[in-house]
Amino acid sequence: MQGTKLPLSLWFLAIYLLSQAKTGLSALALKRHLGVSYPTAWLIQHKLMQAMTLREACYVLEGRVQVDDAYLGGELSGGTAGRG
């Protein structure tokens, strides 16, 4: 955020959008919401994700962990793609 030409309000909107999306938010979707170019949206997304990762790296969950709402996804293993 430091040294950027983007308004601070745009960064706050990006932080809000990225933190509220359950399944993540693509750079393309971020581009559409913010009204910026794709490379700018990609850079914003990666800078914010890196900052969130660095902040959360110091926390370790221990004992019982309760989750109110979670998204567990991924692709099913096995099978042949595109057949039936």
C-alpha cells in the first residue's frame, strides 16, 4: 500500500472483499469489483494475501477447535475426466 497511486479506500474495499469471500476471490472478480486493470487487481490480491499469510504464521491452533462455518472443497480423486 505504501508508495501506491491507488486510493486508500480502494485498498480497504479489496481487503473487505478478500476477507469476506468464503471460497476465495479471483483477480478477475477483484478487477470487476474495484474497476482496475487485471494486473493491478492481481498485484493487490497477492500483496494482501502475503500480508495475511505473514500475520497468521505466528498462530498455532491447539486442542479442540470449533468452526462455525467452513468451506471444504477440492476435486474428487479418481475417474476419467470428461467421460460420462
